[in-house]
Amino acid sequence: MEGRLLARARARQEALRADNRLEEARRRAEIAAAIPEINDIEIRLRRHMTELVGLALGEKGRGADALEEENLALQAKRAALLRAHGYPEDYLAPICTCPLCRDTGWRDERICECLTALYKQEQTRELAPLLRHGDETFDAFRLDYYSPEPQREGQRAPRDQMRTVLAVCRAWAESFGESSPNLLFTGAPGLGKTFLSAAIARVVAEGGAGVAYDTVTGLLGAFEREKFSRDSDEQNEAASRVRQLMSCDLLILDDLGTEMPTVFTQSALYTLLDGRLRAGKKTIISTNLGYEAIAERYGAALASRLRGEYEWLEFLGRDIRALRKERG
């Protein structure tokens, strides 16, 4: 797990733990006022615990069996008093958000599922640039912006094509998992590639997977800062971002083809995509380029990777932003 996001996940877990301790203290104060007899029971139980510790250290006193028997009797009396006053029997029990690890974040010497979930939530919080409008859902995707008539002879009508694309994207998001294919969205600007990427991100993130979003320009900038920056803080931050983009369950990479092409950027892009493929991590790429243009711009190796390892979805139609202006 990437350090910066893991630290944020741990901080959130500590905050949950602190809230639980406050609630425990509130309940103890409430019961002490409502049922004073229970306060006496709690004091006696704590004394018994001190005696048990002393016995373990070799001190003389009552036998452990006698203490255990009295403890059970006190606990039964406490439960009966709580029930009699309308409280659950476990009202004074320690509160844990995660019963598996008791809010430690670790279980069987491994990171617990609760901390993993918090980590993925921290990854998803960084989707704000992609979900900036708040309406990026499959139900909000409007097919009426796409013509029911083919643009060229022998080509599917944009509306038919986009109905298929929408169905594929919805099914992909709802069944996201290890067997999901990588996706490549190709088509002219303004046809809904980013919108459907955001709709997918929303569903996959809500399912508990870690999702990250960036433009190709932003991604390559992080690679460059990691490699060339002389500022150690900037370099560490960039390295953290690169690790996140390499390791997240789903990476949505926007605007392939808008960055300045150099030998370094081609190498960095190939390293990222190849590394994610080898790790079994899923990626969605959107681009205005077709296959031939990608091969010419990035070389045969990357183009072949994209053709062989990604399911291509072609977006057809007219620029939706322009159509909105025309319709007022």
C-alpha cells in the first residue's frame, strides 16, 4: 500500500477508535447516574482484575477459581440490572467498529479488511476532478444527443453504437473484478468518454475497489518529478503518486495523445501500462486517436499492447457540448 494514503487511512481509523472511546465513557457516566449499583460492580470487577494480575506475578491471595466464580456472578448481576432498566446487556462492553481486529488494523499478522477498505476510500477521494459535476451516472447518460442516422455509409448509427457502449460500460462496472478486461475508449472529443469513465469509477468505487484518475499529462508529470526533481519533498510526493497509479485496482487514464511526445514519456507510459498488466490491475484509457495514430505516435510495442490487452469501444456522434449550445 502507498504510504501517504495508508497514513491517512490509519488516521481515520484512529479517529474512529477515539470516537468509540468517547462513546464508552459517555455510556459509563450515563449508567453510573442511572444505576449506581452497577458502578459498585465495576469497581469490584476492576479490583478482581488487579488480584488476578497479582496471582500471575506470584502474590498470595484468593485462588483464581474463586475470583473467576465471583466475576461471573458480578457480570450476571450487571446484565440483569441493565435489562431491568431497559438497556442491552452489552451496553457497557468495549465498542469496536471492526470486530475482526478490534480496531487495530491487523488480524493474523496481516492488514485487516477494515483498514484496506479505508485505504481504498482514500484512493477514491482523489476522484474529485473526475466526479466534479456530481451527475456522472449511467442513468444520466443521454442517448438523445446521438443521431439515429448513420454518419457514413456502412457505419452504425451513433445512437445504436452508443447504446451498445453504454450497456458494455454498465455491465463492466457492475461486474468489476479480476476477470474484467481493460478498456480503451476511442473517438472524437466531446462524445462522452470522460462521462462514462466517471460513471464507471463511481460504481466500482462504491463496490469497495480502489480507483484512481489522472490525465496522461498529469501522470507523466509525476514520473518526471520523481526522476528529475531536485526538491526531495516534491520527489517523494511524486513517487507516492506514481506508486498509487501503479497499484490501484482501477486506473482511469484520460486524454492519451494530448501530451508532448518524447522518448521519456513513451518509456514511462509503457512502463506504467505494462506494469499494471503484469500485476493484473485494470485500466481504462480514453483517447481521440485511432489505432494507426497510436502506433505512429507511440511505436509498435505500445500499440500492440493496447490492441491485444484492451477491449476497444468506439464513440460516435457529434460534439455534445456543441449540441447543447445549439439546443440552448
